[in-house]
Amino acid sequence: MAGIADVARAAGVSKSTASRALTGSGYVSTATRARVRDAAAALGYVPTTSAVSLVTGRTQTVGVVMPSLDRWFFAQVLEGIQDALRERRYDLALYGAPPDSPARREMFEHILARKRFDGLIAVGIEPSARELERLVAFGRPVVAVGGYDVGTNAVSIDDQAAARIATDHLIGLGHRDIAFLGGDPDGHRTSFGDGRRQDGYRSAMRDAGLEASVRHVQSEATMPDGYRVAVELLGDRRTRPTAIVGVCDEVAVGAIIAARRLGLRVPERLSVIGIDDHAYAEMFSLTTLQQRPHQQGRAAVQLLMWQLDDPAAPTRRLYESSPLVVRNSTAALDDDASAIVGVGARDTR
């Protein structure tokens, strides 16, 4: 059975160069990579993790830590990470546990410390328990996906700017009574990125002279909870807003469903905008700020590989673009069509 030395000999390169060409780790010219892969194919060689590790000193495994596996964002990021690692013939070790759970504490205190991997990608890690700092303390390269980082390589959208653009879009359509749905003020259930989105909404309202009309309605960042709180918010025709900014598309879609159940036409009587461009956004014709979590996952792998190849390289934060996608859930304010009666200024901060 052919080994890496046989492939290197057939391709006329060193064993380390052959290993880099086959694993995608480290720089190898396109011509050399093709020559090595042709030699491996001709010899029927398939690199094993142990063989590559002996040559490169790496485990060819990347650990991925995330709080949830059943949310759209996390699933898309994970898919992007997996695709990028597969292309580089890396293995993925996934660690997921709900926040504030015994399983999560066990993971950070014991499990991760004794595992062997070349680096870690931390997705949606929050600052409250200083878990990202603990990952960095393990002494392995770390890349963060999300708004929070501790001087590590990181990739995210600009959450604050996205919410500001969403709010400015509604203000530009003539809306003045705009509510923000999602998260809670003290941060116990609000992610770092969602908190930044609240900041962007408040900033846009303040700059438009609408600070007295700021209204934040707490909810989990889910479709069912967005629906629940929107039913309460929209149920009173005297106090309902003319527009809603959802902390994410799931909350925004929940608000659209609530409006329809209450007989409110969207966007004629209520404009709704979200952030994310969730898979459901097109189905509900939701105006939103697009992010591409699959691409963020791929970018995180690229950042990690750069760090593995050059540990002394300066850290980078990549901000993925989040363009405004206008669909049919927002429209100019029509005072005649609006069901708003006697709305007064309020500040529920």
C-alpha cells in the first residue's frame, strides 16, 4: 500500500510538501498541488489523519463550539465550516450545549481542555461567562463567529449598522412610531449581537429626533415568541405602532403572522422588517438585512488556517456585508389606512 513517501517520490517533492498539497494546509503552488494529487491518485493513496499528523505535527481536526444546533443561523454557519474543512481534508469535532447548563460547564471546565485539535471556532459565544477567554487560554488558535471577540480572529456582520439601516428604511418611509421586537434590556436572554442590534435601532431613532418614541418589546429570538408578543403589541388599536424592526427574521415573521391573525394588512397597516434573510424571508416576502452565515463559516475556517500557517500574523476581524433586501413587508406610511388612534410618545427603556 502506497504511503506519503511514495507519493512525494513520484511527484518529485518532499514529504511535507506532499502532505500540504493533499491536506490543503499551508501554501503549495497550483502546479505542484496538481502534480502531487495526480501522483496520489495514480498510486491509490488516501492520506490518513495519523499519517498527516506525523508529517505536519497537526491533528487535522478543528473543534467547533456553539450554543445551539437547531437554529437557522447556527446550522448554516456549521454547514459552511464543514464544507470548508472537508475541502481541506480536516475533521470536525462539534461541541454544543445550551447556555447555563451543567453540560456546558462540564464542556468548558473539563472536556475541551483534554481534547486534541489544531484550533477552535467559537460560534455565538457570549461575554457573560467569559467562555471565549477560557478557549483562548487553552493555547490553541481561536476564531470567533459573531459580534463578540477578545482580540481573536473573528468574522461577523456589523449588527449595529444592520439595525440602523433597517430602522432608517422605515423612517424614510414616513414611520415615526417604530417598535423593536426581541431580546431583553438586561441581557440575560439577549445575545451580544442582538444587543448591538438594539443599539443600532436606538441610534437611528435618536438621530431622527424620535428618541421619545423608542419602544423595545422583549421576546426570545424565535418565531413563536415573536408571534406571542406581537399579538399583545398589536392587539390594542390605540397604541399599536405603524412599523416593527425584528431583532431577527424569525421574530419578524412571527409579527407578520400575528398581524394577519388580527386582520392587519402588511404592509398597508403595518410595516415589518427583519435582519438575517432567513430561509423563510422570501416565503413571507419579508424586507430584511441579509447576512450569509454559510459564508461566515467558510471565512472562519480561512481565518483559522491563516493563523495556523503563521501564528505571528496580526489578528483580523472580517465584516461580511449585510445588504438591504426590499420585499413587500414594508411600505410608505398611509395615514388614512393606518388604524392608529391617539398614539402618545413613550419611553419604556
